[in-house]
Amino acid sequence: MTPLRVLSAVLASTALLGGCAAENDLGQTAAQERPGHESAAQVEVSKDVTVTAARLQRPADGDLAAGDDVVLGLTVSNTGGSDDELVSVTGTGFGAVLGGPWTVPAGGELTAGGAGSDTLTLPGLLAGLPVGDALQVTFVFERSGDVTLTVPYEG
């Protein structure tokens, strides 16, 4: 992982935990409030691909217990001239994510976790996850490389 990706991920998670919006020296938004999103971390994966609004979605009963599956919500934007693919999603605290690859179209977005969008499920939590906690999730893209984010569960 490049220093830029590490810095971006650290800034995003720091801003989320602090509950404030911040702009880093590179002009990337580390966190911002957006209508309809409780948190909207934005991390640049490459010059063309950005992950925003990564969050663990609240289940109907509000509790995330060991063994539960949790839906991951996010938007991946691609401003480039070529499609990219999200080829895998891995991390700590959950089982192997099935499915994919998911195409991020050139000049478009991949949205997961919303009405009418793709579903990306993190299966089998290894432990309960209280509100305010987070999981480390790594996104691997065919063209853009990988990035690891701290993805919050805000209930």
C-alpha cells in the first residue's frame, strides 16, 4: 500500500471517529456529511477511482452479533476512461466475501447497499459489533490496486 493510501485511510478513520469533517493537504475530503449518509469517508484508490460512504448497514433488529452477516454500503466512483473491477473484498472480523467481480464503469459508479443496487455482504462476523465500532476492510481493484479502510458501524 502506498503512503498516500495509508495517509488517506488514517485521515478518514480519524475524522470519522472524531465526528468532524476535515480536508487533508492533498485536497481530498477525508470525511464529509452528506444527506442520507451517517458517514461519508472518501478515499482515493487511484487517480480515477474513489471509495465513498463506506459503512456497515444496520440490520432490522439493530444488533450485530457473532455469526451475523452484515451488508456493506458504499459507492465507488470511476472518473477514468476505462472500466475497473472490484475483484475482492477481504478483512478482519468476518468470513470470505462471495461474489464479484463487480464492475466500476468508466465515467460511472458502483453502488452497493442501497435500494436497487448491488449487495455486498460481509458474512459471519467473528464477534459482536457494537455501535461505534468498525471493521478493517480491504478492497482490491483490478486496475487501481488496493486500499484498506476502517468501515464504521454507526447503528
